[in-house]
Amino acid sequence: MQKQKGISTIIGVIIIIVVAVILFGGVFAYQYFFTQAQPTVQNQTQLVGGDRDSHGCIGSAGYTWCEAKQKCLRPWEEPCEADQTAGCLSSGGKIVTQTCYCANAQDFYNTCLVGACGCGPNPAYAKQLKVCQCGQGKCFDGQKCVTAIH
């Protein structure tokens, strides 16, 4: 009787293992065959920032390629100096050096803005910057000389 009880216990364990393997195999087969056949939402929509250009710049984040600096940049954060130099000269301006009194001002700042360097002057921040002088009635908008609007 003892021997029969041991054999029936082993048969019971084997049956449980076989059932578990079949269940796990069925779940795996379902996931493999049915979920891969359906396209995911991620594949159907373009992710934000997934629009890199040929240089790797992300246009939707405001980045453009600056040939002069050989890198992606946001023009309002870091001007592409060579582009601004060309824009100034080709639109009738001339490049001069001028003292600016703003902490965050950079070369070729927007002279169409009100105030020195586009902000209120503070002598503590005095620095020499390249500026595009466009002549009477014109200002440099950061890219080219334009007619000043008052």
C-alpha cells in the first residue's frame, strides 16, 4: 500500500507539471503569435523629437544646423555667427564692435528690440560685442537688416 501511495504521488506531480507546461506554452504561443501581428500605437505615431534632420538636429525642439560652428543649436539661445555675419553684410549692414551692458547679450544681438542690447543697461555687465549697424531707419533682427518699426 505504501508503494502504491508513493507511485500515485509521483503520477500526481507529473500530471501537475505537464498541465503547467501546457498552460505556460499556450500563454507563450498566444503572446508570440497574436500580439506581434497587431501593430503597436508607438509604431503608428511619430514620437516628439523623432524628427532629426540629416545632421541629427531635432527641428521640433527648435534646433537647426550651424555650418560655421559645426553643431545643432537654437538660434535664439546661441546665434550662428557666420550666418549672422553673412545676413548683416548681404542686407546692407556693416559689422562694428560696441559696448553692451546686458548680462545675457551675445554677438549680433537683435537691435530691433528696445533699449541697449535689447535690455535695460547695467554697467556691471559691460562687454564688447559684434553688432550689425544697418543705417538710418533700419535695425538688425538677428538675421538681417530690416526697416525699423516705431
